[in-house]
Amino acid sequence: MKFQALFFLLLLTCMYLSLAQGSYGNCCLGYVTEMRENIKKNVQSYRMQETDGDCNIRAVVFLMKKRPSRVKQRTVCANPEDHWVQRLIETVNMRMARKNQMT
């Protein structure tokens, strides 16, 4: 009886952990506090993460230029309230506008 109860609890724990890991697949769980200038130049675009669904913090997710050696595009999460983040968003918007004017 004790073995069955222990096995059942272990099974439930494993199921809970696997569900918890899957729910944060595309969410930022924390922020960077700063970014070096040479890395800021590699920001290609960004998206906003809101606190709905599975994500529990608001964040700006910067998408970096993809390098041939990487399979997945690198992302950096930042606090949308930080001034350096707001300035970087403006810079990226200006870059994207210039790029659109050229095409």
C-alpha cells in the first residue's frame, strides 16, 4: 500500500514538472540589466511580451542577427521600463524605417 502511494506521488510529481517546463517555452523569465554597445548593433528586431497566458512578466524580447553557425536565433529579454531599452527600441525602429525606405 505504501509503495503504491509513493509511486503515485512520484508519477504526479513527474507529470507536474513536465507540464511546468512546457508552459514557459517561449517566455522571458528574467531581464538583462544592460547590453554592450557592440551587441546592441546586432539587434535585428524586437517583440513585446505581455503578462497574459503563460508569461508572467512584461518584457521586450530583442531578436539578434542570426549567425550561420547558430541553428536558433538568439534572443535577449529586457525590462520595457528601463531607459536604455526605450532608446534601443527607438534605434531599431529607425533602422527598420530606413531599411523599408530603401526597398
